Amino acid sequence: MILLILLLGLAIWATVATVVEVRRDGYRQTPTDWSRAAARSVSDAPEAGHIYR
């Protein structure tokens, strides 16, 4: 029984710690900076039916 209580406490602690870290990490949607993105052209797309290894 004590093992189940400890396991439940660990699960609650991990859930709370995860929520705190996700809120604190600063993740949010930001617009893409196209000046830093790699340029792509139509020829960069793989051909249909071609197998790449």
C-alpha cells in the first residue's frame, strides 16, 4: 500500500513539475522569419515514384 502511495505522489509531482516547466519555458507561436529560413525551389521536391535510400 505504501508503494502505491509513493507512486501516486511521484506521478502528481511529475505532473506539476511538467506543467510548471512548460509554462516557464517561453514556448509560444511566433511568425516565421523568412530571412532565416532556407530557400526552397520546385526542383527540391522529390520525384513521385522515385525511391530514395
